[in-house]
Amino acid sequence: MNQHPATVNSAVSTNPVPATVEVEEWMTSADGLFRARFTDIGEGLCGDYNDGDPHDEPRLRVDVQVSQADHPAADEDASLYEENAEDWWMCHDGSICTDINTDTVTDAQRARLLASLLTDLTGHRESIKRIMDTFSWATATSADPKAA
């Protein structure tokens, strides 16, 4: 995916990208600073998913947390509404609905998509809003290998 080359970090990952990722499974960035996961909380194209609407499609949400409470992306109020588990902190603008169809994305595509997002976040020391906004437009095939 990495649609903005100027924001792509060229750090080499020491964490191998898993072949597959389940919904609710966290993946950590190469620098250990961020982690991300997909969740399915019943969102659709226009709010809550409506299986009675033939034009609606279920969508995945992506959540991002940071490992440093004093990181500029960390949400200082996160502890008020979500328990701080394992010293990870919610990020400002760190949860967004994506254009990824819950029913058609594969485990392998989820792994590649999260790896792409985490590559963009690796070493990032500011707000993650722009990165998250760009990622919200990803589709299941955005991180698929390109045919030669």
C-alpha cells in the first residue's frame, strides 16, 4: 500500500510478517512502538451494517496503539475509557473504519494490510491522523502482490 513514499520508513523489519492474521489479533511494528489489529464491530458502508440492505457491506475497523504513554500520538485520556493493557496506549485518531469488506478479505490479505500500515507507522513521532485517513481507503487487495 504505502501510497505516500515520502512518509514510508525504510527500516528493515526484524519481525517477520505472519502469513495470516485473524480479526482481533495484534501485529507489532518493527520498532516495537506501534501495534495494530482489525476488529469487526458491525460497521457497514453508512454506519451500522444492515444485512437487510442489499447495497450495504460489512466493514472492518483498524485500531492502533502505541507503547509509550508520552508519545505524541498517545491519547492522554485513553485510560479513562479503555483499560491500559500490557502498557499499550490508544492513539489519537487511532481507530477508524476501513473500506475492507469483512466477508471477503482473507487472513493473508489482513496480514499484508497490517504489515503495510505498520511499515508506515514505524519510527513515526507525530500524529498518525494522516496515515490512518489514508489507510481507511484501503481495500482487501490494496496490499496484494502486483502481477509481473
